Amino acid sequence: MKAAGVRTTFDDYIQLWAVGVRPDYVRKMRAAGYVFRDADQLVEMQALGLGPRDLNLIPPKPPRPAKPPRAPTVYPDRDPDGG
């Protein structure tokens, strides 16, 4: 479970394993774009039978647009006759 990115207590690991949450389930959920708060949320999702396909109801956030380049700083000409 640590390899799947689940960092929690030993009791939570036992609860995850007892309900059937395996590391591949966590990896698939993350690949689908789902971010979970804690181990209890994973237990609840597994108990309800939710999978990565069930969470496609909400479209993913679009990527942020790139920032436009900064305009160069133009200083006023101190010599108006150009000399």
C-alpha cells in the first residue's frame, strides 16, 4: 500500500485489506484522476463497489492556460532629437 501512496496507520491498513482495497485499486483510482482524503474514504468507496469507471461522471479539470510572455520594458527616449 505504501507503494500505491497510501500513508496511514497499521489499523487502517488492516481495515483496507479486510474490505478488499488492494494497491492496484488505489493506483487505478489515481490514474482515473481521483484524489482521496484518507483511508476511510477508500474503504467506503470499495464497500460501495465504486471503481474508476464510476467516477467518470465528472469531467476532469482542463489544464491551465500558459501565461503570456512578459512585454519588454520600454524606456522613454531622453534625447528627443535622436542624437
